[in-house]
Amino acid sequence: MSENPNHALPSYLHPENLGPWGVYLEQVERVTPYLGKLAKWVETLKRPKRALIVDVPVELDNGTIAHFEGYRVQHNTSRGPGKGGVRFHQDVTLSEVMALSAWMSVKAAAVNLPFGGAKGGIRLDPHNYSHAELERITRRYTSEIGFIIGPNKDIPAPDVNTNAQTMAWMMDTYSMNEGATATGVVTGKPISLGGSLGRVEATGRGVFVIGCEAARDAGIPIEGARVVIQGFGNVGGTAARLFHEAGAKVIAVQDHTGALHNAHGLDVPALLAHAAETGGIAGGAHAEPISQADFWALETELLIPAALESQIHAGNADSIRAKVVIEGANGPTTPEADDILTAKGTLIVPDVLANAGGVTVSYFEWVQDFSSFFWTESEINHRLEGIMRAAYAAVASVAVEHKVSQRTAAFITACTRILEAREVRGLYP
Ligand SMILES: NC(=O)c1ccc[n+]([C@@H]2O[C@H](COP(=O)([O-])OP(=O)(O)OC[C@H]3O[C@@H](n4cnc5c(N)ncnc54)[C@H](O)[C@@H]3O)[C@@H](O)[C@H]2O)c1
């Protein structure tokens, strides 16, 4: 390994097994030619500012002691405190948390929020632990990372397998250690602890707002537009409801229980009620079950992946006949599928822009906690729409200016903002 101090690869990563961090580095390489003089600072983006690995020892309910690996990575704080979720998953690695923290830097800058990027995680399958064990794990983890988080330093939030209860434990632990109640240390809290109205549906609402903007650019009226959605949970379910209410026809949805189709439009409110009652869409009325392959091949104006990563891949991208893809999930499109769809002329609105509604209302939660003054839900939705529309317009105009995809344009916009802040702040000391 080179000893060149400008070498992009930190020695704590294995060069032959870079994991998700390698994908992120490739994305940075792709935008570097568009950064002009700011490219001088690009190495900043290729190294997380701070990566903390902690041991989380906990007594289990059966009296034995278990140790878990915990992480908190602050990728960049040039534009403000770190912001990003905490994931509980058995596959969490340093590389994954690094990449997710970097994507948070890009997302916050793409929508112009005054945050840097951060992410945390504990390597465990939470389904194997009791409520009381998870509380002890969360509290010890929070204590271990406590000296680098804080309302002005780095503000965690829920992510995969963590929720409002996890945030309440984190907020309480941090507050106990500080000796003062600090609601602004985390977002995604219960409303009773300073959580924000509108947070639960913010990501789906953002997907809807961005979807309307992209449809307008593609010359598609929302009234009567066909919409296909993968994932019928928080993001996909909310987006489905809002498109349905706006007069679009949600013709198919897919979740982990199957896929349903109705060419005249599904009864979205009834299907939401059915999914809430039964845990999935399977068996929903007034719709035909269809295969996975048929689902992806449906002719539609809008396609919204809102489930898992890598769902649109080299194996199904060819069959996709959507005019616009709005990425509600994080990383739903593989780079190969991205190239296939772009070559076909499909407009893809990238995740860092399309699903930024959640972090935007997290920002509102943080602001409300600071001022201890809480806004109405309609104020929150109105402000969310304003930020999402402005972000879409900025990215779309960069895409036109440089003749690049919206994904590259979002990275150009975000990386330029981050590196401008880096440059004007200068290096300390
Ligand atoms: N919730 C947020 O605020 C937020 C913010 C930004 C990004 N996201 C991303 O959006 C995506 C969805 O998150 P969510 O909060 O809606 O989660 P969720 O758990 O509420 O819903 C997930 C949905 O995906 C479906 N699903 C799971 N496995 C599937 C499979 N194999 N095939 C088809 N469908 C499957 C589930 O049935 C469910 O309908 C994730 O990628 C998440 O990272 C969420």
C-alpha cells in the first residue's frame, strides 16, 4: 500500500474487499471532473472525519454476558453537525456504516439542510433479543458513543430495525449522562418527547412531491398517471395514498407477501387497511395476483421502488417500461441497471433526493426541539414541500447544464456544497 498521504484508501479497510464504501468511492470518482477548482478538496470526501468502533457488553436475560460491535461514523461535518440513523443488523460492518454516513452527507447537502453526514450501527440481529436486552444494548451503545454525539455535534435517528422507542432510550441515556434533558440529541422520537408531527409520513410525502415534479418535467399529468410501487410500508404505503388522492392510478404494488395488479387502479385505502390488518397485501380485494417478472414489466408512467436495495438490477432492468423511476428506497438500483435504464431514456430520480423527506422533517424536529416551540402538521408539510421542490429544481437544472443523469447531478450539487464549505472554513489549525 502506498504511503502517499493523499492515497484514498484508509489502511483500516481491506483493499480487496471494500464493500459498500467501494461503491461510494466510485460515485465520488464520477463527480470529480465536475467539481472544477473544488476538486483540490475531493480527498475530504474519501475519508470519514471520524470512525468510532465500540464494544457493547451487556448482561443477557439468562445471566450470561454478550459483547456486540458498535459503530458511529461521522463522514463530514463541514456544513453542520453529523446526521444519520442507527441500524441494528447482523450484517453491519465498518465499511457499510462508512458508506451510509457518506450518503447522508450527500443527501443533507443535496436538499441543502445544514447537516453533515453520519451513521451508526450495532452488529446484531435484534429479533434474537428481548425488549429489556435491547434497551440495555441501546443504552450502553449510547453511553459508549456519547462523547461524540450531541445536539450540536451529531444527531442520530432511527434506521433499519430501530424506532421511536430506541430513540427515546438513546435520548434518556444521553440526558442522564449529561445531567440535563437534551431532546435534540436524536430525531424520530415519540411525539411526547419532542418528536415532530408529520415525521412518520415525511419520506413518502417527499417521494410524492418529487414524483409530481419529475412527472411534470417528463410531460406526464398526475391525474390518471399509472403508478407501480414496490414496498407498501411506511414509504411505499404513504406514497401510494398520496398519489391515489391526487388522482393517479396505482395499478400495482408488491411487498414481501406478493404482488397485486388492477389495470383500472387499486383501491389504495382498502389495501392499506388490509395490509395493516393482515401484515401484507396478499389477499387484497379487487386485484389480481401477478408474478414478480410481470410486476416489473408493467407499462407505467411512474415506478417507485420503496422496499430494499438492489431490487432493480441487470436481470430485470431490460423489462422495465416505466417513464420515470422515483427511488423511495435507499440504493434500489444497481449501477448496471442504472446504465440500462438511462440508455433507454428512463428518468431516474435518485434516492439521495427522492427519499430526503425523512431527514428534512428530522431537521424540523431538531429545530423545534431547540426552540421548544412546535409547529402544526400543515406547517410542517408546507415547509417540507418547499424544500423538496427547491432541491429538485436545483438538481434538475444541474442535470440539464452538464447533460448528466439526475444521480450525477445530485452528487455534483451536494459535493460542491460540501467542498465550498470545506474551502471557506479552511484547514484547522
Ligand atoms: N422510513 C423512512 O423515513 C425512510 C427514509 C429514507 C429512506 N427509507 C428507505 O425506504 C425503504 C423502505 O423503508 P420503510 O421505512 O418504508 O420500511 P417498512 O419496513 O415500513 O416497509 C418496507 C416494505 O418493503 C416490503 N418488502 C420487504 N421485503 C420485500 C421483498 N423481498 N420484496 C418486496 N417487498 C418487500 C415490506 O413488505 C414493506 O411493505 C428502505 O430502503 C429505507 O431505507 C426510509
